[in-house]
Amino acid sequence: MHWSVLLAIAVCSEVFGSTMIKLSHGFTKPLPSVGVAVGFAVAFYCLSLTLKSIPLGMAYAIWSGVGLVLTAIVGVVVFGEKVDFWGMASIGLILAGVIMMNTLSKMGGH
């Protein structure tokens, strides 16, 4: 499987796991607590497989950056968390960094 597909699965699983952390209410609810474990297990497994093809720094930057952006969106859309200009600008800079790393940097060797 191509590294980008594995990394996308890793990101989605991390976002799922993070969402389940919120829903677990401090690990007091069993089903979301299991979701945390499953989500992060899949995320780390798929992330580890991407490291066979791309460098650690690039994989982790993409995984954490895109995961942060998507998790923030889930927070706003699903949980009604507040958003302001500086928060959006900061998240936008993180996303811009991930995009620039993938399109302009030679770190990934692609």
C-alpha cells in the first residue's frame, strides 16, 4: 500500500482516537475508552508502516499537522468549541507548513 494511503489512515485514526478521548469523559465511559485504544493502535501501526517509505520527520509533521487541523475542525463542528481569528490563523500556518513541506521541501526524498 502506498505510504500516503497509510498515512491518511493513520491521521483519520488519530482524529477518531482523539474524539473518543473527549467522549470517554476521563475514561469513565467504556465504549469511547475502547475507541481511544483502537483509534490510536491503528494510527500508530499505520504511521509505523509509512516510516518504511518516508523519513520520520516528514511522516510525523504530516501526521501531527493534519491531525491537529482535523481535530480542531471536529471540536468546532461536533462539540461547538469556539474559534477566533488567532486560532484559525495559527491552524492555517500549521497547515501551510505541512503543504510547503510536501510540495517544496526535499526532506521526503520525493
